[in-house]
Amino acid sequence: MQALEGAEADENLAKLAKALGHPARVHILRMLSRKEARVCSQIVDELPLAQSTVSEHLRILKDAGLVRSTQDGPRVGYCINFDGLRRLKALVAII
């Protein structure tokens, strides 16, 4: 279990907060929380953003540990990383 306090925890919380610092990324997380998984094209269809922009938002969410991806040929599926979400909740709860 990772520490909830200290320099590493502060860095981790800052990274998670930065990932949530854009309304489109929050919207993507909400979309993913309502379904098991979606491919990038399905997410693009629901947002008024270019595919490249959505891909960049997904990369940021994945780098922060809030989203997981799986590759099936040329298609990449995305879903919530519940371990990352639990970590975020735990870090925010002690502030």
C-alpha cells in the first residue's frame, strides 16, 4: 500500500489533480464510469473534440493511472482504473 502522506503522496495527488484539471477529461471519466469499456472512436462520437485531442486527453488520464487501455488489433479500448480512482479518493480524503 502506498503512503497517504509525504512527498511521494503529494506528488501523486498533484499528478492526479492535474489529470482532472480539464473539463473534457472529467467528462471522459464520467462516460467511462457508466459503461464497461469504450474504444476511442466511441468517445470521440460523444464529444465535440477532434480525435487527436481525445487521444491526448486519454493519454493524460492513463499516465495518471485513472484509465486503463487494452489493444484489440487496431482498436484500443479504455475503461476506468478503479485502483487509481481509489488512490485519488484516499489522497483527497486526508486533506
